Amino acid sequence: MESLTFSIALLILLLNSFAFSLNSDTDKNALISFKNSITSDTIAILSTNWSQNTSVCNWIGVSCGLKHGRVTALNLSRYDLAGTVAPHVGNLTFLRYLDISSNSFVGMLPFELSKLRRLKVMNLGTNSFTGEIPKWLGSLPQLEELYLYNNSFLGKIPSSLFNNSKLQTLQILHLSSNKLSGSIPHVIFNVSSLREIRIRNNSLSGRLPIDMCNNIPNIKLLALSQNQLEGQIPSNIWKCTHLEKLSLSLNNFSGSIPREIGRLSMLAELYLGYNSGFQGSIPICQNLQELYLHNNKFTGLIPLNIWKCKNLEILNLNINNLSGNIPHTIGNMSMLRELGLVLNHFTGLIPPNIWKCKNLEILELGLNNFSGNIPRTIGNMSMLRGLGLAWNHFTGGSAAAEHGGDGVQLVGGHVSGGGGFQGGVVEKRVKDELGRLDLEF
């Protein structure tokens, strides 16, 4: 009896050993096929390190699980690789993390990758992949993060990517800088697990659904800038209660910014510049750190409460139809780093207590109707590196000269210029603003 028990135990051990060897060979063969599909390995990572005489778990970029020794992660980001993705990668069935971003991979994604049922993170960003976004991505039941940015994917965003109820695990969707067109699928706003949606710099059109924020309570970042979206910002935006960053710049949005946006207590960055013309009143969000409303059609006065936002670091209202003056309460904005009021209809004096904005780096007031003397106290602002005062009605000399070589740049080159302005100055401002959009997430 004892002999039979021992024999059975030995057989099980041998079968497990055989299965382990077979599975290890499956992973190794998959990775060798991946290596063979590489057409350029400039820094010779794969050609010198990925040797068949060593365990795959010792190869650069490869991680294995402790229990079964199976490949669980493949991280080859920024290795200057070129080629296609071999279909055999789909045989890495224990893979949880795949990152081949910032390389030069080309072609379409093979269907066999749909077998990666344990995959949680797929990062293929900054390559040259083409074709439509595969529908089979919606069948990966554990996918949490999907990065396809900076490629050449085209066509519509497939609704089937979000129709699978199992894909309620998806938290980050990054499709920016591709060639996507059509409208944003409504179902994307039903994936309650989403925390970040980035689809900027494409050719998307249509309107945002009026119930956009009804079913994405966890969303923290929504970046849809540089598309062709139109219509108004949905008034239920306040239901995205965890929203921290909202970017809708460079679209065709219009109408008034909903007052409800002021209820977003966690909103820190708001980018609404370069649209068809937002108008009406400027929203007030007490915890805002960065507010970009440039190149719109705002009129009237800046709400006094804006000047009381002590957390505000950047206020960009360039190229609107705003008027009034800068109140003395600007001295309370101790965190302010950039103030842009170029090409509006502001009047009055620059408050002498502006020097209290000790973190101010950029002060752009050109192409307005400011008058009086330029406060000497500007010379006390040690952080100031850009000062634009051109085309106003100032009298006296430039306070910038009193910096005595501290590196301040007088933007525009003039501190007075009557009420006129040159088209070249405006053109330069537009180019500067467009360049800044690259800094948006």
C-alpha cells in the first residue's frame, strides 16, 4: 500500500515537473518569436541579453511569478526597438503587465493578444501602430489601464470596447495623439471605474452627452482638447465630484460655462482656451490652481472673487473682451506665477502692491488701455522673468530696467504704444499660446 502511495506521489511530481517545463518552454518560445520580429535593436539589449541558454526570468525587461515561474511582466519601454509585435506574444497567458512604449513598433495589433486574459496594464504609447483600435480589447476581463497614445490609430473609437460589462475594471484610457474620428461613444461614460480619460489631439466631433457625469463618479481627469467637439459643457458636470483636471481647449465649444462647474471642489486645473467663443461670466472655483480661458468671447469684469483665490497659480485670460481694472486684492494672491490679460480692454493703473505676488514669473498686460506710471515695486519681484506691457498708455520708464540684469525679458519690447497695435504682436501671442498647449496633460 505504501509502495502504491509513493508511486502515485512520484507520478504527480513528474507530471507537475513536465507541465512546468512545458509552460516555461511556451513562454520562452513566445519571447523568442517576439525577439525575431524585431528589425532594429540599436542598443543590442535583446541580441546580447536574451540568450536561449539562460532562464527567461533573467532576461532584461522580463519578470516572472514566484509560484509558477511564468512570465508576468514584459517592460521594454524606451529601448529603441523597431519591428512588429509577434502574434506569439498572446501565448504569454500569465502576463499582467505589458509595456513596449516609446519605441518604433509598426503595423497592426495581432488578434492573438486577445488571449492575454490576465492582463491589467497595456502600454503601447509612442510607437507607429496603425489600423483601427481592435474591438477585442474589450474582451480583456482584467484590463485596468490602456495606453495607445502617440500612434497612428484611425477610425472611430469602437463602442464594443466598453460594452463588455466585465470591462468595468478599466481605470485609465489614454488615446491621445492619434487619427481618431467620429463621436465619442456614449458608453464610455457608463464605465464607472474610469479615473482618467485622455483623448486629446485627434479629430473627434459631435457633442458631449448631457448625462456625461451621471455614471463616472470616480473620474479625476478628462482631457479632450485639440479635437472638433462642439456644443456646450453639460450642466451635470458637477456630478463628476472627484474631477481634478478638465481640458477642453482647442475645440468648437460655445455658450456659457455652466455655473455648476463652481461646485467642483476638487477641480485644480481648467483648460477652456481656443474655442468658438465661451461667453458670459467667468466661473469661480475656490481651489483652482490653473485657469486657462484665453481666446474666447468673455465680456465685462473679472469677478472680484477670482482675485481672492489664494491657491491660484496661473490665470490666463488673454484675447477676450474683458474690461475693468486690476484690484488691489491681487496682492493677496501669493501663489500666483503667471498672469495673462493680453488683448482685452482693461484700464486703470497697475496696483503698486503687485510686488506682494512674490512668486510671479510671467506678467503679460499688453494690448490694453492701462495708464499711469509703471510701479517701481515691480523691480522688487525677484522671480519675474517675463514682463509684457506693450501697447498701453503708460507714462514714464520701464520698471524692468530696474532689475539690473536679473534676467527679466520685456515681452513685446515696448511699454507704451498708444491705443494701436500691430498684427505681428497678436500673431506672436497666438503662437505662444498654441505652444503652451503642448504642456497640457
